[in-house]
Amino acid sequence: MRVGYVQTEPVFGEPEANLARACALMRSDRADLWVLPELFASGYLFRSEGEVRELAEPVPEGATTSGLVEAAEELGAHIVAGLPELAEGKVYNAAVLVGPRGLLALYRKVHLFFEEKRWFAPGDTPFPVVEVGDARVGVMICFDHFFPESARTLALSGAEILAHPSNLVMPGIAQRTMVVRAMENRVYAVTANRVGTEARGGGTIRFTGLSQIVAPSGEHLARSPETDEDVQVVELDPELARDKSINPWNDLLADRRPEFYATVG
Ligand code: ACM
């Protein structure tokens, strides 16, 4: 199975152009599954409630999800990508997993980061796992990486590949936590980050690139630069993520002791 990501440099408030750029980058290689960054079409640094609502879209009817489905059809691929979702008057920092025939999963970010708490409602959907070809693909978004429960929940739900759309701002943190998430769950982890700077309304954020694909062993299979757009595709064997035994006596999921994981005192 060929799995890839695009590391893009979105321009705030230009969803059509950002979608077109991501599609152009995906056309440069062939993959069965693509992962795009968090909020890849809208941009990230919202300055007002009105701005978020203007850029948020219903799923699956909105232009970004429809465009992703068209791209999936054209490329013969599945795509995971982040976007601001408008649903029943609320806005969520969401990610969709689409295939040639339409939407397969919608995930609303559970762990909101920093000022995202001003703009987005906390996610209220379970971490989704979807069959894509021979693999089971789980979705989490950016800051979810700081909470081991996110990746563990996906692994316990059968995910073999973690699709992790991101807009990372702290260089080198998720790049390390996602190595651990891959190792402790014996899964592949695909982190698609963005690059570039957004300076708006007195605020400035620099996004830190370094997107990566990590194997269940913790080995890096792909790594991108910190400041440039990039496309990476690797051949993965989902079978490797099905064996959770690390020696004849230990199995990472079967050896869990949830009866001891309740807090005391
Ligand atoms: C993040 O969750 N965008 C850091």
C-alpha cells in the first residue's frame, strides 16, 4: 500500500487556491492514501468569530469536501484532510476521510490547542477508524498527539495507520511524540504538517514543517524539511502493524491492565 502526505503552505482565507495547490502536489506522485495538513484550505490564524464562520463549511456538502472527493476520484486514492466544519450552528476543527465515492469519516478535534478554544467547539465524535484497501486507517488531529489516549484509542479500535493532519507550531515535539505513539501502539503514523507564517491582526504564527511517516518500529520512513512544501510517498505493509507482540511473553495491547488504570486518592 502506498501512503503519502503533502506538506503545503496555505494562504489564509483562500480555500479554493489552497485546495488546488494540494491537488497539484498530490498529482506529482501516486498513493492509495494521502494525508493533508489540518485546516489545509482555510488557513489557521483566525481573528474573529465572523472569520471562522465565513470559512467553515458543512460536511460533506461544502466546496472543500466536494473538491477532495473529486480529487480522490481523479487520483484513485483516499484522502484525509483538515477543515473548519459548520454544523448546527457550531464550528469544529474537523478532519474528513474521503474516497472516490464520497465521505467515509468525519472527526472533530477532541483536544483543542491554545486559541482554537476561542473559535471551535470541542470535538464530540469518536476517533474514527476506516478500512482503506487492506489497511485500517485512524484519524487524529495535531495536538491530539500530546494525549497518548488518542493514538491508543485508535489502536484499540484496530487502526494500523494513524493519519495525523497537523498545523504544528512547536518544532520537534510532535515529531518525537509520534515516534513514541507509533512504537507503543505498533502502528504507522503519518503526520502531515504545513509550513509558512501567518501574520494577521497583531498575531504571528510560524508553522514548523518536518512532516513525517514513522513505522511501527519507530523508524522514520519519510521526513520533510522545516520550511518548504514537500510531497512524500512510501510503501507500507499494514500487516506489520497487526502483530503487537514484542517478544514471546509480551503483547502491547493484550498485556494492558485497565483494571489498574483508574486514579486513586
Ligand atoms: C495544533 O494542534 N494545531 C498545535
